[in-house]
Amino acid sequence: MFSFLQSKTQSELEQIVTRLHLNASNNYRDATKEDLAELEKRFGELEAAGKLNEKQKMYYRSRIIEYTAKLKNFSHNSQKVSKYSEKI
């Protein structure tokens, strides 16, 4: 009866995951960390409200775990400067 709500919530989470993936692949550290925090927060809200089924919960938990592990050492200090990016 309320399947449209599940697709809307899943679509919302998918938009966050897509943005997270794009920012990570473009090496936007701050934006990537903000997206991960947003995904964790929104996932928690939807899970507490009972709007996700078990399959969705497992999928988004695994995405959060995956990106948390990838971002563990994701900081500005780890960025390496190429000798070609320096001013001549």
C-alpha cells in the first residue's frame, strides 16, 4: 500500500550515495565527509522510523561501512603535490 514511500526514501538515500561516490572519485575530501555524515544521519532516521526493509538496511549499512573504511585516512595531509602543479 505504501510502496511509493519506500521508493522515495530509497531514492533519497541513493542520491546521497551517488553524490558521495562522485565527490570521493573527484577527491573532494570535505564534501565526501559531509556526504557520509548525511548518509549516516538520514539512514538512521529512516531506519528508526521503520521506512526501510531488511534488504535496504543491509545494503545501506554496507555502503556506510565501505565508505567509512575508505575515508579513514582521507585527509588534506595525505594529498600529494605533483612537481608539475608548482608555479614556475
